[in-house]
Amino acid sequence: MPRRVVMVTLVVSALLIVWGGAAAIAASADLWAAQAQKPAAQAKPAPKPAPKPATPAQGPAEPAKPAEKPPAAKGGVDGRYEGRVETPVGPEMGSLELRTEAGAIKGTLSTPSYPGLPVTGGTVTGDQLVATFLVGDLEGMMRGTIKGELIEGTWVVEDNNGAFSLKRVAAATTPAGVRGAGGNPPGAPVAPAGDPLSGMWDAVADAGGNTYLFTLSVTLSGDKVAGSVASEMGTSPFEGTWRDGTLSFAFAMADGAGVVMTATLAEGKLTGSFTMGTEMTGGWAASKRK
């Protein structure tokens, strides 16, 4: 091939290559420009949460109801109460007799170690009892809360004080100012002259460090005795003997357990021992109500 023709052919080929590359570049540029002119795709908004159902309007919270107080004893506080009384010499079985005279409260507080303490006055306001009593020449104060048939509180005599819990066991049946013999309720055994046993006794028993409070109602006939034992566990009748200055009697508890008690009398107090069944033994003491 002639040299001129070859040169022309090479030039034409080079021009075609250059033109093709330029066209490709131009097309690419047009594509980028077209893409740039399109509006950017908008992000889809996040779905809104479903609206919560409206909460009904609530009124103001109801105020807390005050605790209900136990009802006061029906028919006032007149009557006979028995239970536990802490004394300067330890816990004892105690009794409290209350009666209303001309609007004032009178009566008697007794324990084996402190029998026949006169209640000289008192008032009841709502479920609160406040009463004064005498221990010799000293005046004491009782403050208690009436809970139905129960009175619980504390007493104070100068630097001494203690708690008491007394339950009404009998309504007042004695007219104001009238008392049974020896300050005991009407119907209690009355000791004839020369009879050291007949009457009411406040007693306490001890077994292994545990204290048991109870009362004895005793009637002596010759050398025979009969009566009843009363405590928080119930009342049981008993029979026994009084010989050579020794009291012996036996009774059955509410659960059927047998109890045998013996004691001697000295300076107005009974002191002795007891057995219950075949296992429990202990000592006991009692003071007669004046």
C-alpha cells in the first residue's frame, strides 16, 4: 500500500477513537447532569404511633378511714374485772370492782400482795378510764382503755408502775354503797367466826418460771372444803380437806388434766405446792380478800 494511504488511514483511525471517547465522555456528563437535576428522593416519614386511648379523669383519692375504736363496755364500767396485774413483787392475779355512786366511780383493787385497795374516784371519757386509788397513805393513778369487756392500761404510785389487763366477769349487781361481807361480791362465801378459809382468795402459781394467776372460792364445813378454781382457762369445781392446818384439794382442768394442791396457812396467806398430771409440779400462794 502506498505510504500516503497508510498515513491517512492511521490519522482517520485516531480521529475516530478520539471522537468516540469524547462522545462517551459527553454522554456520561449529560447523564450526571440529568441525575443532578432530579429532586432528591424524600425519606418516607416514620409512621406516627397510634394515639393512646384517653384516660378517664380520676377524682381525688378518698381519704383513709380512721381506725375504728373497740366499743366501750355496755352499761358503763360497773362490774367485777379479773386478770393480770403487774405489781412491785411481780405479776399477780388481780381483781377490780367498780361501781358508780352519784356520778363518781368507786370500788376496790386487789391482788394477793395488795388486797383491798380502795378506788376513791374516777371518770370515763369515751373509751378512757382514769381512776385514783390508795395504797396506805399514798395515792395511785390508773389509766386504762376500755375495749368491750376488757380494760387495759397502766398504774402509777410514786416511782412504782406496772401494766394491767382486766376482763369483766360479772356485771354490777350490788346497789351503790352496798357490798358483800369482807368487801367481796354478794354470794361469795362468808367465813363464820373461827373459820380461816371460807371466802375468796387471789392466788398465783409458778411452774418452771411460768406464772399462772387464778382465784379460789372456798367454803369450809367441818374438815371438808369445797369451792371452785377460776382462771383464764375456765372455772373448775373442787373438793378437799382441812386437817391439822393443811389444806388439800383436787380438781380437773377443762382439758381433763388432774391437779392436786396442798398448802398451809400462816399470817393470813396460803403457801404450798401442786402437781398437774404426772409431769408438772410447782409452788403456789394465795391471799384472802379482806
